[in-house]
Amino acid sequence: MVENVIQIEGRRFVLVPEDEYRRFRRRPASPARVMLPPLPPRAADGTRDAVDFTRAAIARGLIRDRVARELSQRELARRAGVPHATLARIETGRYTAPAGAIEKLDGAIHGTRRRPRSRHGGHIPLCHP
């Protein structure tokens, strides 16, 4: 990357080619700079609400994994076949996500496809003999 530094009114600015700037703007934030939903507060006895804690923990893990793989919410939703609005609500930590959506998102993040299960817990054959 070629860059030039200029000074205007005592402030330094770096000039970069426009395509480099646009690529930089599209890049997701690093995992360390991402705002994660807070965990619920502890009660007087030191416990936390299980449902609220689970929602926040799922959201935080999903955000960390998505950002670490440099995926936007829209791209992850597209890859997983989940509506973007659903993913956005899950990542707030205040929405109980359907198990199927979580499995799809996990598979899209980690590059795995889980075989569907029958109602009795066994795997459904993906092809017929």
C-alpha cells in the first residue's frame, strides 16, 4: 500500500488510494474492539438468571466467532440461510434463538454442515441406496 502523509492546520493525515480505503471500511472490527452484550447482573446470592445468561453467552460467542472470521452479520446470515433480522436479534442477547437457527449459524461459522436428525434422534440418510 502506498501512503502519503500531509499536514493541515497542525494535524497529520494519511492519504491512501480510494480502493484501499473502501476495503478498510468494509473490514469487520477486530474481536477486541467489538461491543458484546453484557451478562445479566448477579443476584444477592451470587446467581444469575439462567435464561438471560444463556442468551447473552450465545450472543457473545456468536459475535466473537463471526468477527474472528471477518464475517459481517449480513454475510453470516446469508451463508447460514437465516434472516439477517434474526441474527441481529440473537446478537443483542435479549432474544431466545430457535435451536435450528443456532445450528445453522454455527455450521456457517465453522464450515460444518450437520446432518438432519429424525424425530427419534437418529441421522436421516442424505441419499438413498
